[in-house]
Amino acid sequence: MNDKKTQKSETGSKLGSKIGALARSIVKSMRKSKPEAEAEVTTKVEATKGGEAKSRGEAEGKTGAKPRKRSRSRRGRGGKQDTRPGAKPDTKSGGRPDAKSGSKPDGKSGGKPAGKSGGKPRRRGPKKEPLVDPEAKSEAGRYENPIASRQLILSVIEEHNVMTMPELLAHLKMGTDDEHEALRRRLRAMVRDGQLVQNRRDGYLVVDEEDLIRGRVIAHPDGFGFLVPEEGGDDLFLNGREMRTLMHGDRAVVRVAGIDRRGRREGAVVSIIERAHQFVVGQLYDEDGVYFVTPDSKRMTQNILLPASELGEARSGQIIKVEITKYPTVKREAIGRVASVIGDEADPGMEIEIAIHNHGLPHEWPEEVLAATSKLGAEVRSEDKLGRVDLRATPLVTIDGEDARDFDDAVYCEPVANGWRLLVAIADVAHYVEPGSALDNSAYERATSVYFPGRVIPMLPEEISNGLCSLNPKVDRLCMVCEMQIDKDGEITDYGFFEAVFSSHARLTYNMVADAVVEKKPEMREELGELVPHLENLYELYGAFIKARNKRGSIEFDSTETKIVFTDDKRIENIEPFIRNDAHRIIEECMIAANVSAAKMILKHELPSLYRDHDRPDDDKIEDLRGFLSDLDLTLGEPQGKVESKDYAVLTRKLEHREDRHLVQTLLLRSLKQAVYKPENTGHFGLALTAYAHFTSPIRRYPDLLVHRALKHIIHKRKKSDYIYGHDQMASMGEHCSNNERRADEATRDAEFALKCEYMMDKVGKEFTAHVTSVVSFGLFVELDDYYVEGLIHITNLPKDYYQFDPVAHHLVGENTGQTFRLCDPVSVRVTSVDRNERRIDFELLKKD
């Protein structure tokens, strides 16, 4: 009892001491300025209400709320603080409670200072400046009822570290239902775009590039993966545990969790911004009443479970399209339902159908697109021809392949003083596809036509691509014309653009033109009649273009393209090489000249547009390449100097009579970057051009359509300020078009290889000659010389030895025998197995030739 009294007395004494200290502080504060006094009293009161807490941040830290994160970044915030679960708050920073918890300084709802209910409100310090939205004018121009811009939202959240949506609504003084819904949608979009992340308590945080990294997930068939940062830099390794919740192509935010034993940065998933796959294609299996789909894509390593009630009409063994209803978690696989049955595995054309669905290629037209297309009609209307230059008497002709169906360019050339006048007429797709229309939205979604063997998924409906906008012979068509003056050295001395109406005088093929002006076959010259002199003008101009190409150092490699020939039932009959002749090159050079002129015109008028940029190779790749070339007594440009396009051209000419020319050319080609669409012009390294844009194919490429819109804005002399696109929007569109171009390439490669697997099914056990196309640590990839089909010789199918792999020299060397296998080596092989489901062809080495 005495102990309890003593303890109570001590507690009261302590409380009395604190109250006394607070009173002395108040008296002392009367001698200070009013704001200083109020600030100090507020701090003391809050500290008292927090019990034994030494500061507001420490008091809140004990309730489990997250402290305010402080980090150094380009936005100029303060010092860093650990915000991981369980981390101690930074008591010096004045930490803030977690937005979701709603905890307040005094631990009560409302967060008012200690005092009796109904008391007078405490006087505040100097009034804060009202919020000013730097994008208010822009928002008002875009929306009838504008709300806070993304920039303002980011700055407000950044100031408070974490904020819930109700807190944002209150802070931004947004009270109506419409404002609530508009903010909800904007926050969701900002999370999707990787500007914000949402924590488990529904608080929003700004993505700090120093602490969190957003990017796209690249999955590996073995279960691990990588995050490719959107801002550039090295990839982050994602182990199998982290990949359980992710799928190939997802966009995610991760934090750097450490460094693995290989020295790679490892990532830990913070949030998933965007799921790449709503639908997945694969084969349906039934194992004792448990239904699941194994995705066709080898990068999709997780099966998708299907409840029996969600099977529909699908049967085990069929190829189906599955809609994911629940995405994978750490504890379970994804769950889905059957969206559609694609067909049986052995159905003709199934390889292309799988590729279309697997890569999410839009292949069906919405009703509004079909309705808009039908309104355009099949012929050019009389009113659409008004105000255009009439070129119907000019003998423009189209020159394409035998199996071409859409004709989007026509050419005409005539000699003039000191050179030639060249006209390149391109289908005026922009006249029919208006920005923001259903047709435009659909074309942008596709971004490109996709060319499969024997089938095309067009960017625009066939009534437009093969009809109204196709430059078919002997019918009036609208076009955009690039008129150029070319001198004897193949240089463009002048150029201009205008809208016209014309009628193609003939639909010619490459072989017809080559026979008439290159081979000069009498029967073909007679058939083409009065067109022959115009075609000869084109051929003479081509000679000047080649002179200019060689002078500037454009890069050219020997390569073989293939063409798959089908039977009537869509089975492969043969795989043939595609031979390019000078007629192909005539059209290619004319198109390049028009593209260069378009880029220069847009650059001159400083309008936002997309350029076809091909950047110079990375320095590390050049360093490795030069090291390999030095062993062959070859050089690429000046040692230690910046490599130029001309250096590649000079080296390829030196390889003409060397036995290892294919090896060196392959390595040169692999050192180059992939071309992309960007609003900044950096030139085209491969073509050795300082400015390049895509103007010549608006029927099948969306960037060309954007270039046409820019040129129309210029030739109609409209104000730059009235242009519908801005730089940031163009950057986003360029990334979208580049991604969809890669998607189309991947889909066609997948379909082609699947078709080749089917073609090789009956050739198991047969012997062929081949050459090595790639050397890897686990074996050799080889391509059959006669069939252009690639497969693997696994290292276990090489002569018995222990092989050392050299990735720079691209060879495998046997430790005991010294036998070396390198890129482009000729070999003889036997087909040992073909797995159509796994997309795999295996070979056995018979001998090295």
C-alpha cells in the first residue's frame, strides 16, 4: 500500500514538474515575438500529450504511423530517412503520421491541441499563401470543369510525404461529387503512369527516382526476371520469389534491395503500376479435374488456374484465350476464365492465330470504325479535289512487289538543268483520318500494320488501305507530294510539299522495272511503251543517289530475306530467299530522299513531330568489337575515337574478298542499336543522315500519318501556336509507336518460327548443311543453308570435351582438343527432334566443314 502511494506521489510529482516547466515556458515566451511563442507552446503541448515522447515525430512513431520521409532528389528535398516497416522515425525531421491511419498529434480525431471541448480556437501563425496551380491555364483550356493539375498534386503530396484521397480533397478544397470523381481518376492515372505509388493504407506517395525505380518487367523462362528502368541505367535482377506476383511485360515500381553475388542490383517489388496482360493464350489441360492453361509464350512461366464453372465450351488439349480474373500473388497462381476457343493445335494457320492473340494485336474493328469507314465511300469525292494541284496528266507510277495489296507511293522523274526533278506522291491518309476520330484512335492503337506470312493485320480497314487510299492505277486519288531538285551528285538542292490529285498511270512490279531498264529486255520495254523513258530517268537518278550514299558513308550489309510459300490449305510448301534487285533500290532511294526532305521541312518550322532516330552504337560495344577486330588485323575507325557511319562502310568494303566477311558483318550488325521514333532529331546512323523522318507510308505506319499532319499545318501556313500536338505528347506517342513496332516484329518472328517447326516435323533424322548463327555458353545456334531454319546444337551434342565460352570472340574452345567453334562456321548436322509446342528444333553435329 505504501509502495502504491509512493508510486502515485512520484507520478504526480513528475506531472507537476512538467506542468510547472510548461508554465515557465509560457511566461518566458511572452518576452518573444508572437509567432515564435505560439510555435514553441504548440510544440510543448504536443510533446506533453505524447506522454514520454521527446518530439512529435517520436510520439507518432510509437503509434505505428509512418514517419515523414526525407530524401535528397532533384526536387530539392531534405535529408534521407528510412521508411521501411519498423524503421525508427527521424525525430529531428518533425515526422508526419501515415495518411491512412489518421493519427493526430494528440492521438485524438481532429488533431486539435489539448484543451476543453468548445474552447476558443487557438490563434495560428502567419496565414499560408493560397495554392497556385502552375498548370491552371492549361487545365482550363482542356476541361470544362478543371481540377488540380498533376504538377500541383505532386507538389502537395511531396510536401506532406503521404496523403490519402480525403486529405487531398480537403487540402485542395474540392468538395463536389464531380471533383471527387475527377480527382479519383487523375490519381489512378498517375499511379498507372508511375508518378505515384499507393501504399496499403491507401496513402499516395511520390515516386522518388533515387529510392524507387519504375520500369518494365522482362521475364526469363527459368522463372527469374529483370526490371528495365524507364529512366535508363542498368537492369535490376528480380529473383523467383519477387517474380511470383509479376508477369512478363508488367510495369512495376521496385526498390533496390541489395547486390547479389554476381554484383547485380537486386530489386524488391513495391507496387505493380500496370498489368501487361489481361488475356493469355495457351493450351488447356485437365489433371484429375484440376484445369489450367499453360501459356504459349515461354516468358509466361506461371500456369493459370481455371474453375470448372469458367470453362465454357473449351475441351482439354485445345488452344484457348483466357481472361485473367485474379492476378498471381505470393501464395497462389493466377485465376482466369475462358474468353474464347481459338481452335485445335493442328488446325491450319493456328501459328498465326496464336501469335496474334499472344501478343495482344488488335485484329477486329469496332463498330464505330466500320461505320466511319463506310461513310467515306469507295471513290474520291469531287469536293475533295478542289484546291489541289492537278497531276493527273503526269505519268506517276507505282512500283511494288508482285503480292503487294496496298500501294501508298508513286514516283515520277524528269531531267532538268544540272540534275533531275523528282516527284514522290504519297497517299493522303491524313485527309480522311482526322485527329481524335474513331478511325484515328484505332489506327493509333495499332500503330503499324503487321505482316505475317500469307496474312496482314492492317493499321486501317481494307476499304481504306486497299481501296480509297491505295494508289490503284487509272483512278483518281488524293496525295501529298514531295517535289525535289536533285543535282548530278545525288544531293537534294531544293524541296517542297503540296497537296494534289493524280491518277497512277501503271501498277508496275520490281521485276518488270528491272527487266525493262536494268536488263533491257525487248519484250518488257515494248510492253511498258511510253513509260520506259521515265523509268530510265529514275534509273539514272538512282546512280546519282548511290554516289551520294557512298560519299556520306551509309552502311550496307549482305543479308538474305526469306519468303514462305504456302499450299492451298495453309501449309508450308517451301521457304525461298527473297532477291532484291536494282528496282527495289530505286524506290528505296526515292523514299529516303522524301523522308529526309520531310524531316528538314519540319525542323525548319519547329513543329513537334516524330523522327526516325538511329543512334550511334554504345561505347562498350565498340570497344569489344574493336578488340575482336584487332585479332583479325582489322580496324574500325580511329583507335579510341568516336565511331562514325563511314567507318562501318569503309570496313565492309574491305571485307568483300575475305573468307570471314560474314562473321565480321554479323558482328558489325549486332553492334548497332535499334531505330526508334522520338520527337528529338538525332539523325540516322545507319543511313549516315543528320535528319530523317518517316513520311512515305501513312497507310501502314502511324508516325508517317503524324508527319503528314505536321506538313499540312506548314503548307497551309497555320500558326505554330494552333498546332494540336505538343512535345510531351509527341514523346509519349513515339514511345507507343516504337513499342508497337517491336511487338509486331516479335509476333511475326514467333509465327514464322512456329511455321518452320511444323515444316521440319517430317525431317527428323535427315542431314543438312548449315552455318553457325550464334555462339552461347550452352551450345551453337545454326541455320540450315537450304531451308533458312534455325535450331540448337546443345553442348552435349558437340564432341566430348570441356568447352570455354568467349562472349567477345563469339566462340567455344575445347580445353583438351583445342577444337574451336565460332560464328559463321560451316557445319553438317542431323535433325534430332522438333517440338512444336516448345518452339524448339534440335540438331546433332556430324562434322565441322
